[in-house]
Amino acid sequence: NPGKLKPYYNLAIYFSKFMILSLLFSVNYRVIPTALMPLE
């Protein structure tokens, strides 16, 4: 029954979007402070 898998498919799409966003944010939080840090 394909109808039973639909919620899991939507959840997987939502989870993958969340993972991509969190990955981008973690990269930004790692890159921006080092870029703003004065070079010793």
C-alpha cells in the first residue's frame, strides 16, 4: 500500500532539509568567526 509510506517519505524529505540547513549553519558558525578573527 503506497499510501502508508507517504508520511515517512514526507518525514524523510523534511529531515534531509533540516540536516542540510544545520550543516550549512554549522559551517557558517565555524567559518565566520575565523574570518573575523584578527590575524596574529
